[in-house]
Amino acid sequence: MQNFFGTCLAIGLLGGGFALTGDLGWLAARGLRVIQATDVPDDDAPIPVTSSAAPATSSPAPATCSAAALPPRTGPDAVAVASLAPGSRIRVWIRQPGHHANGACTCVDLDIVDPAAAEALAADVMPPSAPGQPPLAPAPPRRVHVRGSGTGGAIPVGGQLELEPRGIAAGAVRESLGPVVALDVIR
């Protein structure tokens, strides 16, 4: 009987975690696909790399790694976080250190939580990986204070982006990323 309660507790905690992160729907859909499967996958077949860094909000899901790696040809020259509405998303393309002007970029999505305080949820759409290595799985979104090197803390193309951890991770090391290659705002 003791094992039964422990098992129920473990399943409840696991399910609660998926519900909190917004992945409960994905888990249910995946479970149904497994149950309804009519064949067994080949062990030698490559496993596709997918990104599940989408925050549990109604904002648009991040692009796949290949789409996010290409900065847009047009976009704003700078973005002031305070000018956006809560729920807006800023996608920031950042040149990886040691790469020339046409080199590889990483992508960070900033889902604006509190524009007046310049706070957002930062999610790596395409985390950097070593040259010749497959892309790394993205880390979960983290709450940060956003500041760019532009006028009034705006994030400018060609400038730097600073992310200072907030909430549970407050006091952790501030990240300075740049140069910023391109920006896009999704409202």
C-alpha cells in the first residue's frame, strides 16, 4: 500500500510539472500517438532535433532552429522594451563570438512580461553549439531584466543586449550578448 501512495505522488508531481510548463497537451498528444502507433521505428533512423522552448503563454511558438538561424532582411533598427505591450515577443539574432559578418547567429526570444520594469522571459531558440556539432537542446525560459546599449536602454542592431536574472535566479551572473544582428517584434 505504501508503494501505491508513493507511485501516485510521483505521477501527480510529474503531471503537475508538465501542467505548469504548458507541456501537458504535448504529453497527452505524444501518448496517444504512441498508443495508436501501428509500426515500430527503426533503431538506425536518425532522431529529428526539435525545440520545445515555447513558454506556456498564448504567444507564437518559436521557430525551428533552421528558420531561426536566418536573420530577417528587414526589421527595426532598435526596440525599446517599455514601448511594447505585455505578451509581445522580441526575437533577437546575435552573432556568435569569433564569427565574421556572415557567420552563425544564435537566437533569443524575449516574451515581455512587464514593459515598465523591462522584464521578460528569455528563451534560447537556437542555443550555440561547437562547430560541426548538432544543435543543443534549449534551456527552459528564464525571467530577466532586459537592457540594450541603445538610447534609454533600447536594444539596437549592432549593439549589445544585457540580460540580468530576476526571480529565483536573481543575483546570478548578468549576460552581455552581442553584437545584435537583427530584431523582430511579434505582437
